[in-house]
Amino acid sequence: MADTHADPERIHTRGDLARELTILRSESGLTVRDLANQVGAPVATLGDYFAGRHLPGSRRTPLYRAVLNVCGVTDPAIVERWIAALTRIRPLSGGRARTS
């Protein structure tokens, strides 16, 4: 079933990102702890991303890319779709959420 696979095109909110990242992580068979160990990040940081409590900031884009890579997203075009999804939902510099 297509809806059970992670899809960055379904990401329009922080909650959507959390859901799709969780699907992606589950598809890879990794726990948050396993993933954190492999990318060299604190478990709490990644846990916040997967729970939708925080978004990777622009300085954390390399970490976000590493998470995608470890979860099996290695095709540059697909990685860019995930980056575009993150960019789409990041707040504007004034602290307001993007509306488009």
C-alpha cells in the first residue's frame, strides 16, 4: 500500500514531518537510539524531531541529511524533496509559520 511508505510530499506541518520521519525510520528498522548513534546526535534531539516537538534548524540540515541517508534515502533527488519539505514548514525569520 503506497500510503505506508514515507513521502515528503505529504509534509505540510511539523506533525506531518514527525509522522513521515517516523515511517521512514520504521521502514529502516532502526530505533531512535540506533539512529542517533549512527549519526552522532543526541537521542533527545532526534526524539524531538520524531515527536514533532522541534524542527531541524537550518544549521542542522547536515544532520537531517545524515538521518535521511542512514534511513536509506540516498538518491540526491529524493533527498532534495525531503529538504524542500523541511524548508516549506520552517518558520519565517520573524517567528511566524509559513502559510504556503
